[in-house]
Amino acid sequence: MQQSILDRITKKSGVPGLPEILSSQLSGADLNSLLLEVFRQKTAKMQAPELMQAYRQNRFVQPSSVDAIDFQEFMLSALRLSTHSGFRPLQLSPLSPLGTCSVVATAHQDKIVSALRGTEVVADATNVLALESVLRRSKQRFPRGILHFSATHRHVRAQEIPDIPGYSAHFAILGLSSAGRDTGSFMFEKECLLRHIRFYVSYLKNTLHLPWVKIHLKSLDQEGVPNRLFESVAAHIRQCAPEWSITCLSSSAAEQAYYQHVQFKIVIPDPEGHDIEIADGGFTDWTQRLSGSRKERFLISGLGVELLYKCVSREL
């Protein structure tokens, strides 16, 4: 939030240091009680025409343009196929704990729709899958076995919407995650990355019959340090799937702080035949930080399933 806005609010309230007081000197429960009363009083003063006007103008509440039944069947088909690749589907809540994205990832809290009762509207299902994976693995004392999860979810994000056909403030994705333990020789990384990419290639080519599917594999390098993980997984994928169209790229790890060591993108043609990045994934340290164990490993990826639907149905 712009500092000028905070200064204006603080001056108008007559309470110096108001944001610090609310965030640091009040407990979470007390702040929640205060905000509940604020919103109760505001809604008590609202009239029906004001509500109607808010519905017209608020970009977060408008319905999607997709055909509801056809799209649900399309999304269910993708979710069902993910189970054939070994991913266990979960039905996630529309809410997650406050800070789910900004605490462990690089997303700024201003881009998240924060809510009451210590929650926020889910902006990325893979962050929630990290929480669920650590919760379940901790109960099993972090076994060597790998948890593979999938989830379809409607995300809401507060940043400015790109001026690109098919983009909106809320949208559906198919998220995949794999959580496990370091067992040496990058075995987790090689097996899980191949599993994620294989699902996307199979779904896009064999189910949707797209004319081509490209894979961009990016090495996220630290200056002067060989990226052995990238070299290992790239060689493994080329050996296991020599028929795939793979382009290897490299960039500085400092330029891509979201993922570690490796990022991949799946590229397909849009209705006019131009490249469109439809899936994205990579390794993160989220489960390490959530569990306190540096031995934990986590891979996430996401498919823009609503954007994909608009592409294949030529709604873009």
C-alpha cells in the first residue's frame, strides 16, 4: 500500500502510528473483533442500491465468462487424469491462513485478498498444498515415501489484471505438488519433475490433441556455482523421454526468487498458433521452512485450466 495513503488515514484518524498499533499492539483476536464491528457498522448503513452498484463495479465478484457445465466437465476430466498419474485429489477450502503466500513465497500481501478470522482468500493452491503436505508428513514423522497431491481451485488475486485475452481477477487452475525427503543423487527431484511434466504432455497431446507441446526447462543459477541439480534432472528427462521438445534456458537465481535451481514451463499454441505458457512449475523450500527440516523436498506446478479451456474452445 502506498505510504501516502497510510499517512492520510493516520492523519484523519488522529491516532499517530495507527497501522503499527493495530498490527503490533493488538492481538489477532482483538484486531479481528475490531474489524468485525467496523464491517458490521458499515454494512448496517448500506442500502440495496449501493450493494447493486458494488456488484457492478467490483472486478473480484463478476462471474466467469465460461460455460459453467462444460467447463466443470473439462476441469473434472483434467483432475481425473491427474489421478492416473499418481496425484491424489484434494478439495481445498476457499480460505487459507493469513500469510499463506507472503510468509513462505515471494508474493506481496497487497496482492492477496486478506480476510477476517486470521484468513485470506486462496491466491495459490500450491501454497496450501505445502501446508497440507507438511501436516500429513509430520504426523508420519516425515517418511521416505512421497505425497503427490492435485487440486482444482478458483484463485483470486488482487494485482492489476494483465491486458491479455482470457485473464481475469479470479480464475481456475489445476495445481500439482510432490512432497518428500532427500534420499540422495537427486532421486526425488528426477522422479517428481518427470512425473509432473509427463502428466502435462500426456494430457495436452493425447487428451486434447494439441498440435504441439513445448517444454522450457530453465536453470536458475547462482554465480560461480555449478547447477548440479539442473544438470541431473535435464539428463534424466532427456533419457526417459527423448521424443519431447525441450528447450534448456538459464538465468540468475536472483532474478527468479520464487523457485530454486529449476523452473519449467509448458508452452502450447493459442487459437492463432502463437506460443502461450499454459503451465509453470519448479522446486521451492516451502516445506523445509514449514517443517524446520532441510531434508524435506517440494515440487509444485500449476496449469491454467480456465485459460486452457478458453484456448481449446476458441473463446480468447
